[in-house]
Amino acid sequence: MANKKLSSLDALGATPAVGDIIPITDVSDTTGSSNGTTKKVTVANLVAAAPQGDLLAANNLSDVASAGTSRTNLGLGTAATTASTAYSPAFFTTVAESSTTRTLSSSDNGKVIVCSNSSAVTITIPSGLTAGFYCKLVQLGTGKVTILAGSGTTIQNFIPSGSAAYNSTAGQYAAIEIVTTSSNNYILAGERGVGPFANEWSISLDGTNDYIACGNVTGINSISNLTTSLWVNFDVIGTDQPILIGGEGSSSNNFWVQLYTSGSLRYHNNGNTDTITFSALSTGTWYNFTTVQSGTNLSFYIDGNIKGTATVSGIGSGWGTSFTIGKWAGGNYNHLDGYIDEVALWSSALSSANVSAISSAPIDLKADLGNYDQSSTLLNWWRNGDNNSGTGTGVTDNKGSNDGVLANGASFTSTTAP
């Protein structure tokens, strides 16, 4: 039998190493012995001697080139090896969203959408998104992010007891995941909270004879603490423009809040009239007016900032009779000229933090006060068209039983508080 040989073999050495897997005698090399020199076959020898074949894209692998083009060293690539130790765009993309509305698309699959607006943000899930759709929403700004189901889609939310909705971020820096359960059906997971109310309507008053009649607010005259909150946008700023009026005529036990001049308001309760001055107001601007009466102590706020305090003598016995918004209760004179929205009354003295929260975002009254609209101290809440879709002449009391009526041409309008 003729001798065969493997070329490029290394000498075995005195003591075989772990990698010396096959000892072999090279009889053609007699430098070490007349019988030949003992050498080794290593793993490296075998790998170097093995034939290198090219992988084809057609063999269950694919890239952007032709399937018949040969590829050498075709593997997962640098993107995958990088992503194994750090986040990489090979697995998701972070997208900045600065607007207040966005409708998702199939291209958003796998994305992290970072919302930075200071106003409320609405994200709509349309029908027909790609199977297995998933994305994450982050509230980076102060505006809450609310997820709505578009036509043909369903959000299968778990809704905690007492909550009207649970489809928004809980607050700044919170995140929500949108997860597909089946075609056009989704669940929301993450740091969720109660979503903002949609504020789509307010009431326009012409300053001549328009007003809202709310009847007799019973029981209001037996309380010791009172908070009123509402938004007003003036078309004309005149003298003695009434805002909230409770009581008949000029009786000493009436209640009213009245724009006395462009830079002062008057608060009247149980025979006490207190004028609070401030910087002059402007037309075409929404303002939140909040009065907080705690026993005999009165505080008045504009846009969440306290403007003055006074001492009063309790709640008048005639407070709740013939309650009106936008005109004097006892006569057909002095009317508000402008818009009014989100009128609420509490039989408690709200804290300054509560006042600041509701004045900064009227549509978030419930979310910012932690279901405060379900509190027994919220007596009345006229949303001024949002319960009526801006139709008809009725103004629903969202909490109490004193539905209002639009009088003398007062009308719903889409000009709303921010």
C-alpha cells in the first residue's frame, strides 16, 4: 500500500496538546527518524483544508440582491450582533410626535411614538392595521395622550369600577402599549389613567337678552362652604356683566359673580358685596373664574391664580332660587356678551391645588381631580352642549338635576375653552 500524506502538518512536539487531535507519521520526512517524522492534524488544519462553498440567497435566505447571486460569509449581519447588546433600529424606531392628533398606520408597527405636546393628544387606531400590530406611546409633554378606536376597531379595555374611561396616559412620562388581540381588536397596557372629556361645545350669549335658565338649585342655601368654577370668553367687556346669578331681584341674601369693570369682579353673598380688582381682561380670551368660600373666608381666582380674599357672612337663604347663567335673575337687564363653558358648583371649599388643576384644563376636570366629579360635594356641572352634541335648547346638568334651558336665542357653539 503506497504511503499518502497531508501537506502543511505541524510537528507533534514532545507532549501532545489538547488541540492535537490526530497524530500521524510522515514517512517522507526522515529528518527526525529514518522511519519518518510524527506530526499532528489540528482543528485549524481541518478548517483550513475544508472547501468553502458560497451560500445562495435562494437557499431559504434572502437579501436585496438577486436570489441567484452567490454570497460569501452570508450571516445575520452587524445590525443583529449590535442589537444583541444594545437597542438598535433593527428592532424598533423611536418617532417624535409634536402635534395633538395622529392616526396610526401599519408603518407604525414596532415603533415607540413619543408625544411632546403640552395640550391633550389624541391617537386613533384605524381598522385594517397589519396583523400582530404593536406599538408603544409615551407622554413626554404635559398633554395627556388618549387612544381612541376608529371606525371598525375595538379597544377591549379593562375599566376600573367608578371610572368612565381608562384609555389615556396616567401623566407625564407615562407609557401605554397598544397590543393586537385579533383583527381590529386591541388592548391597552401600561401606565393608564382616566381619559379627558371631549370638550366640543360651549354657549354663545349675545349680550342683549340671551341667558341660561337653570331653575331652583335646591339645598344650596343650607351649606357653609361653596366653590364655583367656569370659563368665560368675552366678546365685549362692559360694566356690570353678570356671570353667575342665584336669587331673585336685589334681595340681600342673593348670590352673584359679576364683571364690574374690565379690571374688577364683584362677588355678592348673603348681603356682602366684595369687589376684587386685577389686571384688565381682554376680549377673545378664555379665562377661568373660580370662587372659593370657606365659611366666612372668600378667595377669588383667575386661571388658577388667587387675585384677592375677603370676609363674608355665610351662604344666603335665597341663594338657589331662579339660578341663571349670563344675566341677572330678577330682571331682564345686564347680560353677558361672549361665551361661557364648563360651569360647576361644589358644596365644599376646593384647595388651591384643585383650583389650579381644573383651571389649567377644563376637559380634564375628572382626571385632574381623581374622579372628583363623582364626589358628593359636586352639586352641579353644566357642560354646555357636550352632553347634547350641541343640539336642541336643553343644557344637561352632568351631576345634579338642574338641567338648563337656552333662552332668547342663546346657542351652542364650537368655540370652546382650551
